[in-house]
Amino acid sequence: MRRRYLFFDIDGTLKAGGYDNAYIPESTCRAIEMLRANGHFLAIATGRSEAMARHYMRELGFENMVSDGGYGLTIEGRLVGIEPLDRELVVQLIAECQKLDMPWALQIDNSDTRVAPDERFEEFTHDVYMKTRVVSGLDVKACDTIYKAYVACLSPDERRLKSLERLPWCRFLDEYIFVEPADKGHGVRRVLDHFGAREEDAIVFGDGINDLSMFTQRWTKVAMGNACEELKACADYITTDVDKDGIWNACKELKLI
């Protein structure tokens, strides 16, 4: 069987049930096992930080991952590295947040915890996506490396932040925006280059807006049935919903298992 290079988003693609009742369907686990047995290359492709996605790698036995929105790379179980955001642009963004009195937080290391200068970010968001640690008097200019930034505001208040015109960002939750790398396609290409694989040998699976960067290349693009319409419009194949055997059905249709 021709070896293919498969890249899977996590939320809404591998994982069903949302944040509160997350689970990986049994048929998805079975498909992953058969794909591996058939000799295909398997990788996760997620916007999450490497630290926050690591347990999904362990749960499904993955050794390869594109993380941090395409700017983190793990090959054969080893973290190759994570490219940070443009520090000066983030400094400008936080200056705007302070001027407009918008609570903010930063991710300055590869962990499940962000830092904030006071309690206002957590009070505004009541967020459970990741931990928030208060560092009194936190100065963004003193942070050498910034992987992600978070701004607490309700839509469309983010339009007041002119710095966002030069930074990648997305709104996944009502209470705040994520300022983070958003080019999973960049990470996919790095993996293919590492192994000397051809673009036409790659297949990507996704469901959300942040998967669009993976859906503009020559490789095969699979959208879940629960995917956003923008992604479905770019897909080569649309499978069933994540909780209706979407991964299994796609792999069978594409003759991968």
C-alpha cells in the first residue's frame, strides 16, 4: 500500500464532545490503529501548545505532531522546537490593551499555564481552557519569548486593536481572543520536507477556521461533517461528523484501511 502522510486536527476532528465532555470515538481509535498497521505516517496538527496536546499523543500513540498553530514540531517523540510570535508586535498589542483597559495574558513557555499581570483576565473570562497564573506587575517588555497572547473582550471590541492587523488571531470563545500562529500548513510542509515526502502523499483532516491554512495546498483535504462551511468549500472530500464515525468513514472511502 502506498504510504501516506496523515495530519489530524484535535478538537472536532479526533475529539468529540467539546471542552466539557471531550472523548475520542471508538471508531476513530480503531481507524488510527489500522492506519498505523498499514504503515502510514500519522501526526496531530493542532493550534494547541505542545504541552497541552502531549496527552493526546500518548492516548493515541502518536509520535509526530505539528503544534502551536503550525509553529511547533515534534518528530518521533522529540520536540524539535517552537517558533514564537514576533515579540515587538506583541509589545505593541499589549500597549494598546493597556490604553484601552482590556485585560490580557501571555504564554511565555511551553506549558498549560499563561501569565497575567492581575486577576482581571480570569475574572472576565472564567476560562477553563488553560490555567492562569498572576504575576503582579508583569511587564511584556521583560519577556524574551512569547508564544501566544490572549485579550479579554467581547466581539467586536477587538476591532479597536490596530496591532491585530499584523498578528495572527482567532476567536474560539466569546470572552476572549487567541493571538497565536495560525498556519498549520507551514508545519505540514516542514514535516514533509523533513522526510523528503511529496505534497501529493499528504492528507489533512480538519473542521475549523484555524484549519484553513491546511486546506490551500495540493495535498488531499478532508473536512469533517461538522466542519465550518468555509472549510467544506475548500475540501476534496467531506466525511460524516466526528461523533458519527467521521474519521473511520473517510479512511475507508480513501482506501487507507
